[in-house]
Amino acid sequence: MRRLPLALLTALLPALAPAALEAAPHSSVVLELFTSEGCSSCPPAEDLIGELARANPDVLALGFHVDYWNGPGWMDRFAFPGATTRQRDYAASLGKGVYTPQLVVDGRFQAVGSDRAAVLAAIASARDELVAGPAVSIAPGGRGVTVQVAAGNGQGDVVLAGFDNPRTTNVVGGENTGHVLTDVNPVRGLVQLGRWHGEAADFTARRPDGDHVAVLVQGADGAIIAASVLK
């Protein structure tokens, strides 16, 4: 077999590096859908955020499956207490009740997740009010991930969210009995990394469960300041 010259091989190495090691450009708008496989009103909201995420490269859609719908009729395999806690925190910051399907946009606006007009209006409002946040990068590091947040204005909590690719579920109990549901980017877990105080900071943590990892920088008022995704 013919050997490549060392200089040529060195030049090719960046192109041969695994794509999984590259952090995707951070999303401008983060959609958080609070949902449940046990809720008959939720499938249309799942369909809508999936459509919006596919059509808009600047949208990061995350499905948070709450656990208060779980019961003898159906247990949502993606539900976890952290999703319910996160929704309750938003209820306090946004002054709204807890319900499904609830969509929170950039941590600042909310709408019924299946109401297309209201969802599009919330996304438009979020885009109108976008401000430049700190640059954020995320990369594998040993058995975990390393997150770097650059210096910038403001401060906020740094949160990791592990999430899966869209999954399908055959539901055999509860309100959606007999339906095959598509769960869009279901979140598998959250990890609190620490606090960003406006100065450049590095964080390391165990990688949460899920096919992909998103890092969110979130202000005290709940607003998403910056986001990045490692696929």
C-alpha cells in the first residue's frame, strides 16, 4: 500500500477528525416544550416543535417530559423530576401556571405548545429581543465534557442538558392509547455546572445521558443568555 507523505497526512488530519468533536454553532432561540406521553393534547405540540426545528437552523428544540402525568395508565419513559422542577421554576418567573403542553421560548416567553400562531409570535418576540451573549463552547474531555464560557455582560447559571434524537413510542395505556408518538429531542437529564459571573470560566462535568449535549447559560430571571450543542 502506498504511504502518504508525512506533510500531506498532517494537512489532512483536521478534515479526518470525528465530526462529534466539533461544537455546533450556538442556537439563537431555545424552545423548551413541557410535555408528556400521557397527555392527549401534547402530540400536536411535539409535531410543531419538530417542524420548526427542522426548518430553522437557529432553533434548538428540547422536550422536557414532566412526571406528574405518570400513573397506572401510562408511565412516560422520558419523564423525570428535574423536568417538572424546571417547569415550576418557569411558572414562578413567568407568572404562569403549570400545564401541558407548555412551550417556553428563550426562557422569556411562553405559549400553548400546539397553538401555532402563539408559538410563532413568541419566537418572533424572542428574535426581536436577542442580545449578544458570551461565546460558549463544549467539547468532550475524558469521560465527561468541558465547557468554556467567554467573558461578557451579565451573569447566569450554566446548565448541561443531555437529550436524545427524536424517538417513537407505541403507547398502550392512558389518554394516547393506540397511538405511535414522536418524542422530539427528549431531555434525559440536567446537570448544574455552576455560576458564570461575567468573566471567562471553564467547567467540567460527567456527560449526562443522551445522544447529544446542550449547554445553556441562564440568567436569574430565567432568560437564556447563550447556548451551544455538542452532537
